[in-house]
Amino acid sequence: MQFSGKTHKFGNDVNTDYIISGKYKFKTLDMKELAKHVMEDLDPDFYGKVSTGDFIVAGTNFGCGSSREQAPLAIKYADVGAVLAKSFARIFYRNAINTGLPVVECDTDRIEPGDELTVDLEAGQITNKTKGTVIPIKPLPKVMIKILNDGGLAAHFQKYGGFNFS
Amino acid sequence: MGQTIIEKILSSHSGQEARANEIVVARVDYVMGQDGTAPLAIRAFNEMGGSRVFDPECVAFVIDHSAPSPNEGVSALHKMMREFVREKGFRLFDIGEGVCHQVVPESGVVGPGSLVIGADSHTCTYGALNAFSTGVGSTDLAGGLISGRMWFKVPETVKFVCNGTLAPGVYSKDLILHLIGEVTADGATYLAAEYAGEAIAALSQEARFTIANMAIEMGAKAGLMEADEKTMAWLRRYTDREFKPVSADPDASYARILEYDVAKLEPQVARPHRVDNVAPLSQVAGKPVQQALIGTCTNGRLEDLRIAAGILGGRKVHRDVRLIVAPASRRVFLDAMAEGIIQTLVQAGAAVVTPGCGPCVGTHNGVPSDGETVISTANRNFKGRMGNSNAEIYLASPASVAASALTGKITDPREYI
């Protein structure tokens, strides 16, 4: 999988309340509606600014807090191509893979807002076209690659009727 | 080489000797979802082609996050949950029964050695009962509902050894806030935490839940404690089931062992807008507050309400403060009524709301206004958490919240004990 787009940068410890506030998420299963409020408390204009395939770039512990799967779904339905961070909170990380939102662990220090990137999951690297640099990606555990390749956990269950990692 | 508590529980549930960093597929003993996460799980369950849940005796949904429903959107989701539960024949804890992390332990289904997944990040709470319990999302929950299994990366463990005795007026909430401040919000990410030492042993079982509940606030997958006589006595109040305690081996391998002397610990607060932005309460004493919240899965148990009543008894909440009390469960509510605690709190000026999560998660029952400051016994103070991103939230013990409600400003509870 290869994605290209420009970056929107955030700091460390972006929690799931910032990604999608509890005051919206409990009301509806309409993810396109929720997506309009994504990252609202950190950047009220984010949804208006983001173009299809753009990247959210952050520091450490992205997605900490609640187990709400609405967080990766709201990002996905805002048409964000992938989230790049130095590290992720574990529940968010699992939820993103399960719902098919690419999450990429890498060094984000040298990525600036607006940089044009190409993320290549197979090659395990990011090309920063603006800066002319290449950044390696920390590989996903094999179990997660299997789930992603199957199209998420729901598709994995459809295919095998349960967990099948053999 | 010996094993940690979590390695032992994952071994007994996966049929293989589980060691840190391995991937295992484990049997789960109990699966729980709440009204913020279950609707999406039902959708995933149907997408997966699910027809029945693996064992209706080992599954529950809890309606607690918006209970009773504050609007028609939520009502539709609650209805969807009720219909699913009726069709599949498992247990629903409906509005008023309480917060999931109180009603699940009270129903006697989790104890030493259990493995529980819940679609709520604070599912780590049952670690105080020597169980491995952890939060998952809705799709994982659906997988668990269908298969009764879950995959896990076996985590390494960080051990917190707490020596010394907490001073009067200093509680388990102050201790866990201090530990989170020390290791920060991602200090235990991908790790399990074990809490041990004489300070933990001296805590009541109820006070221990507060510590395990907040393990996720340091990023941990679980917050485990060993079981002792207090644990077993607590369980006997709720169930006849036999549980076998799981201890770490003396030669178990830990990622880190951190030792603390808690004897000199003062009351603590987490300042806006981060749970790890912790300071001694004395540094912010005098800050005016307009709302105070006592409740939640962190500090809404009987002992917490009793501590608050001890401070508020015969006194009046400051006229510029709204004090909201949400008992953690119907049982806690009834026990607190039987003891006269609710009467004391209401006479002092508290507004008691339905057992549930509402104020803590910003769905209803006490959304603060712009520029207001709240002091709360909850576990999160993120910007916007209580439904308004222009309000500030300080986290503290029930005693500190009660004392602050009396004076209208952040107050050291030791002045009232």
C-alpha cells in the first residue's frame, strides 16, 4: 500500500477526546457526521483544511485515553490517508488496524506541517518529497499485517469464522 | 525463569507458556460492552457474520455512559442494544444499575486469575481483583462476543513497589496520581503494571480499585495486584465462586521495578488538561471552583461517598459551587442510603444523579460552562472531557473534592479531618 499527501502536524499525547469528543460520539453511528468534528478541540478548522489522502503527523502516545473506535473511524471518514506518530496508545493502535486505518510508527521530528510525503508500507519507508529525505517505518507485528491484509478484523472473521494466524 | 502475574494468566488461558513479547490467542472468561462502544460492536458482529454469542453467561452490556438517555440519538442506540441483548439472551445492566466497572465486579463474575475484555478503556479496574482485564475497541469486542477468544501480545511488566504508610487525609487516589505524574501518560505503554508493597497491602479493596482503574492513564494494558484476605473477603460478599489467586514468581522478569516511599505523600491533584500534570494540592490551593463531582468508576464506591460525607456532614456546600454526586452503582446507592450517607450529602447541598458515567464523559448531568473550573474524582481531565473545551478540570480524591466544595476553592482535606 502506498499513499501520498500533505501533512497536518500535532503534538504528543493526542487523546481520543481530542480526536472525537464524547459529546458527539455517543449520539450516532453516522461516521461521516462524526468526521466533521475530528480534532476539533485542537484545531477547530481541521476538517475544512484536510484533503483526501492527507496525513496526520504527531509525536508520542497518539490516541491515548478512551477505547472508542469512533476515534480511528472519524479520522478514516475524514479521508485522512494515514496517521504517522512516534508511538501510539495500544488500544487506539489495535482499533485502527481492526478498522483499516493505516497507522505508521516512525520518527516524526523532521516532518513539518505541509510537507508532501509518500508512505510505502511494503517498502517500509516514507519519502519526504518536500525535504528530499527518507524515513524508515517500524514494522507492524505479523498478526496485524495479516488482519490489515484481510481488510480488517471483521473481514478476517468473515473469512475464517474466528482468529486464524497460522 | 519465573513468570509475572499477566504471563501466568495468559498461559492458563492460551494453553501455552506465555512469555513477554509473544503473541497468544487466549480464551476469555467475560466480555463486556457499554453504550458508547456496544452499538459499533453490534454492527461489527453482524458484518462478521455472527449469529450467537459464545456463551450468554459470560457476556454483558451496560448502559451507563448516557443513562438515562439525554436525547433521541442516544435513545436509538440504547434500543438497538436492548434488542440485541434480548435476541442473543445475555445480560443487560440497564439505566440506573451503575457504571460498568462497578456492576461487573459486583455481579461476581470476575476474580483472581480471570481474563476479561471490555470495550471501555478503564476495564483495567478489575486488576485490583488479581484479574487480567483490559480495554478493547468495538471490533475486538465483536470478535470476543463471537469466539470467546482474543489475541494478545504478552506484555512486559513494570512493578511499582509502594513502601510506607499513607498519612491521614491521603488516599489511594493521591497515590495513583503521584505515580502517573512520576512515569507520565505513556510511561507504561505496551506494558502491564503490577502494584505491590506494604502501602498497597494496607489499602481496603475498594481503595485498590482506584489504583487499578487509572493504570490506563499511564498507558498500561493492565494494572494488577496480588490477591489477599481482603480481596477474598470482598469477593465473598458478591459470589460463592471459587477463585485461585495468581502470584508473580520471585524470579519473574520485569521491564522495570520502581520503588516509592509514600509516607510523606501529600494530597495530590492532576491539573488541566493532562492526567500526568500532577502536583501537590498545596500548589494550587485557593483556586476557585464552580463545580465539584464525586463519583465515576474511579471514586464512586461506598467508601468514597463515606469519606465525602465525613467532611460534608453538618456543613453546607459553598453557595457558588454545584456539588454533583453519582454513586457508582445501584447497590452503592442503596448501601449509602442505608448508612445515611446520601441524606448527609443531600442535606449538605449535593445534587445526586443516576448511577452512571454522564458528568465524567460530558454526555449530560453537569456540563460546565465556559471559563469554569471543576474539581472531580474522575480519572481524566482532558480538555473538553466534561463536554466543554473552555472549562478546566482538576482531578483529586473524594476528600479533596468534598473539602473544595465546602470552601468554593481547592482545599486541603486535612483541614476538615
